[in-house]
Amino acid sequence: LNGLRAYFSHSTLRTDALRNFTEKKMPDVSPTCWNFASRLVTTVHEYRSHLVDFFVSIEDEPGDWTSEEVNMASGFVRFLSKVQTIFFLILFSKIFAFSNILFDIFQNNNMNMSYCTEKVNEFVFTLQKLRDTEFKEMWSKAVNDNQKDVDVSRSKRRNCSDEEIFSRIFSEVLDTII
């Protein structure tokens, strides 16, 4: 995802072309890495299909672009079209939606310890509920948004379904954060 940000931040031509597709530029570097990652994930998740369309247009009409830009566009199309990418964008967008609230609370120096503890406990409860109830919905959305066949090569060798592998990853990510 940082490659996407860098791709646009180093060229006004690319940024202007992107605005024609999304009417919103990629987030600039923020002083707080956590906040930056959150905004980047949210933006790419929200505009993923527009970004794919943008990069496909570069592939389809390479005349205005350098060969390096066209090659990078092809790589971004593949990256943004993978079920893995889509799934993780969905997952981390949800996590960041909750963690950003907590982040904002911790940035306020006027909060008392009991209030902060209450908000942390709410955050943990929310993540536990997410872990227990939302995998199937997120997985279905990722598979349905994927333009190509799902192919997680390791899963084929382990005789596990892609859904089983991502269910484990989903739980591990949330358990680690919790």
C-alpha cells in the first residue's frame, strides 16, 4: 500500500490523472504512522475499484506513460485484484474504524484513566464481537469483489480451503490485537 502512496506522491501527472478517476488523492504522509496507515487502508479500500480502473487505463493506453509507469500499473492491478488484498483491506478498514476512535481519545490529554480504560475495554469487546460474527461476511465480500479465481497456492498443498486459511488468519490478527 505504501507503494501506491509513493506512486502518486512522486508525480503530479499521476496524481492529476488519479483525481479524474477518484476525485480524491491518496493521503499524504502523516506525522503519526498509525494514523497514516489507517487513512491509506481506508482510502484504498473505498476506492479500490476506481484505482483498478485507473491502472487498467494506463495499461490500455500506455502512450502517455513511461514503460516503468505501465509496468507498475500492471503490478498494482494484480495486487488490488487479489482476494488476499481485498480481504485484508476489508478487515483492516473495520479494525481501523474502531481503533481510530481509541487513538483520538488517547491524543486528548484531558481524559482520565477510568474513561480511557472503559474505552479500551469497549474496543476489545468490539474486536471480540467482530472475530466471533463477521468472518463469513467479509470473506464473501472479498471473494465476490475479486475479479479472478481465488488462488492461495499454499492452501492447495495443505488440503485446506482458502476460506479455512483466511478464517485462521482473521482470528489470529484479531486475537493478536485483542
